[in-house]
Amino acid sequence: MTPEQRRDQLLDLGAELFASHPYDEVHIERVAELAGVSRGLLYHYFPGKREFFVAMLVREDAALLDETAPDPALTPVEQLRHGVDAFLDYCVRHEFGVRAVFRGAVSSDPEIVAIVANSIDRQVERILVATGGGNDPAPMVLVALRSWIYLLRAASYEMLSDKRVRTDDVMAMCMSAFFGAVAGLSPDVLPEGLREILAERDVTPR
């Protein structure tokens, strides 16, 4: 096993622990036990629990952003639908890592807060680029898009926590919520692409 493979193995095992236990209850020495390696080797990769969790968060965030990358060949509404579908699909396929990341989102640690905020800002930026609103968007546009992404993340966490919840239903709810959030904005602040999205749904801004 290469050093990178070993590191990924440790992060995978840690994700299972953080996904099922509150942060304060997780002892990363347990990761070494599960991996069958010495604690010294674990600490070679990660000096402590905080560093371990940050590394896990950075890895999952990078993978999630990569798999939800937009396709500029699609229309704005198609890009949005593709992005939500890819997001939910990633959550299902990487349940432990995603649940661990979403648990960490409530952390007060400045570095963790900054990582989560940066991830959300990058998703907002993607929507703005796709809809032609990337240059100096109105504050309320940012409020609407950031709030919607928080909803998407929360709904995904609930979906993973309750196996009765169907992915298709979460998809439909999140898409409807997006249209509702955007329709609640003043027409004067809407980028052209967001106007087109509402027009396709025959939704009139307030």
C-alpha cells in the first residue's frame, strides 16, 4: 500500500466514525486499531484529531466540487438540475464522508468554518457564472443562493439519515425550493439566466 493509499484508508475509516458519533466522542486512535496500524503511523499522517478532521473535510469537499462541476454546454436550468442530481448521487455513494462533513459544518473551529464557507461560495459562484450574474451580484441574490445551498446540504443529510426518504423526492423538493427562492427576488436584481430559468417554469418574479 502506497503512503497515499494508506492515508486515504485512514480517512475512510475515520469518516465512518465521525459520521456516526459526535466529534467530541471520536478518538482517532480507534482509526489506527481499525486499520491495523500503529498509533505512531497514524500520527505520522495526522498530528491530532483536529488535523485529521480538517484533512477529511478538505478531501470530501474537493471530491464533491469535482463531481458536481457544471457543463457549460447545458442551459442554465439543465446545469442546475445536473448539479443537484450529481450532488445527491455523490452523497449516496459517499455516505460516511458526507455525513461526517455535514456534522462538521456546525463546528465553531475557524478553519473548518472557513472551508465550509468557501465550498458554499464556490457553488454560488458556479450558479452565477451559469446565469450571467457573476459580476457584482445584488446582495439579495447572494442571500437566496446561499440559503438554497444550505437547504440542499441539510436535505441531503436528512436523506442519508432516514432511509425512507427517496432521492427523487429530495431532488424535486430542492428544485422547487430554488425556483421559489429566486421568484421571491425583485426582478431588478435577477441575472438574465435566472430570469430564463423562471420563464422555463412559467414562474413570475415578485
